[in-house]
Amino acid sequence: MKNGMFVPAARVQSRPDVKSDGKVRFDTGKPTLTQQGIDVDTFIHDNHALIQRLRKGTH
């Protein structure tokens, strides 16, 4: 150990993955829009009204 800190032998995998931007992401096993080949900006533009309705909670 170079810096004297304790390093566990096995990492616990049940913890969420925290990225550098501070957002916590859980691996759902489903492909993202980008992985499906969908342009996210176009998707948001085309579905803006639906997204706003879902944000407000009125389906």
C-alpha cells in the first residue's frame, strides 16, 4: 500500500455507480437511447409535450 489507505479485497457491487457529475446511476440492464441509435436531442424535441406532461404528473 503506497498511500497507507486500506483497500478492500473485494468491491461491493450493490452500491450505485456515482459518476463525476454527482448523479447516481443504477444499471437497469436496458440500453440507453444513445445505445439504441436514437439521437437524444431529436427525441426530446419530438416528444417535448409528452415529457412536460410526465414531469407535471398528468398522464
